[in-house]
Amino acid sequence: MLNRLNDQAGTAKNIYHQLKHASVKKAAQILEDLNQKLGKCSPDEILQWGYNCFGEQMVIGTGFGLSGIVILDWVHKLNLPVTVFYLDTNQLFPETYQLKEKIRERYQFRIESVQPELTLDEQAQKFGEELWRADPDKCCYLRKVQPLEKYLSGKKAWVTGVRRSQADTREQTEVIEWDPENCVVKINPLARWSDSLVWNYIEKNKLPYNPLHDHGYPAIGCVPCTVPVDSGADQRSGRWENLEKTECGIHIPSQKFNNGRA
């Protein structure tokens, strides 16, 4: 299956430029065809396909959540020489930074820290104290969306740990998507995986994970905007508590594009 896909897919230049310059209708057809084929593949086969197509212009984005840990383990097993990056808002939990170091030591990855233009002090001087409370969308834009846009400039593919089961906003997630804002192919190897599959893989392979997951934090972001939730609650209900906001914004472009179906 994988060999046939690589033969049919062609070079990264073909895939990338076809999507970049296609009409919405044509992009939808290309993506539908890719997802029909890759939807039958395992996550490691999807990652290998991505690297075969895009090489080192494919980067792995992670927030060191459960899905991200699984993906990083596969990247290591496949020995893919790709760059791993994370968006460092300077507001992450200490446990997240500690996990990052465990991952670096375990796999010997080079993990790039993507930083906002403004320090927290500079942001406070320009926009006021605790912008995450006064205008959380603005804060997310400055500390996550904008840095990601700059980092992905010149890249062709971005691997994420987004899964359908994580939230209502993600239930239409496909394995292969197009991100029209950042002009990259978005690869979600675990799109169709359930929570139980992720946990089973982590336990079977004895992978490290953030201990906050054992204390009521299903989704872990920045310290001021993340709280524990009751068992069985929506995974992202602990993010931006008491607000309608459930996404920081980095996945919204592909959600709105909806692979051309919108």
C-alpha cells in the first residue's frame, strides 16, 4: 500500500504546488483522494509517506501532549531526520518543560523552541497586564499563531497530533489537510485514533507523559488558561475556562477550509 501511494503521489513539489495553486474544488478532490488512500494506512506509514514526499521540509509540531508523544516515538522508530518544534509561550507548566527534556534525552532529538516576538514584560507594557484574561484571542495570536506563521514560512508540511475525538471543533479532522493561512500540507497521523488507542500505545511502550494528565488535565496549555476538569468532561473544557473559546487558533485555518468541503 505505502509503495503504491508513494508512486502515485509523486514528488513533494507536485503535491505541494498542486494544492497551493489549486482552486478550492480541485484541492478538495486532491485531498479526498489522498485521504481515501492514507486513511487505510497506520500512523507510522503515514509519517513515512510524509517524509518520502517532503523530506526535511516536513516538521513535527508538538505541545508534548499524549498524541504528540506517540508521534515522536514513531518518528524515532522510523529514524526520520526531521525537525521537532514546539511553541514556547513562556507560560507553559513546569511539568511540560520537564517532559520536553525527558523526550530530548530519550530520543536525542533536536527540539526547536519557537518564541513570540514579545517577552511577557514587553507584551504587558504594550497591551496591559494579563492579556490572556483581557483578550485571550489576542494573547494566543501573539504567542502562538504569529510565531507559527513565521516558523512555517518556507516549510511544506507540518505534522500535528490533532485527533477527531479531542473536541467538537476537531471532529472533521482528516489525515491530510491543507492549511491555507500557512500554505503547508497538514499531516494528522492520529486523526482517527481514540483516547484508548493513544493510552494503550503509551502504556505498552512505557512512554513518558505529562504527570498532569493523572491529575485531571486532559489538555494542557498555558498555566493561566488551563484548569483541571471532572472525569468524563470534554477534553478541552479546561482550556479558557468559562469562555466559549476552545482553540488557540493555530488549527482554525484548516478547520475553516475543511478540505474544501465548506
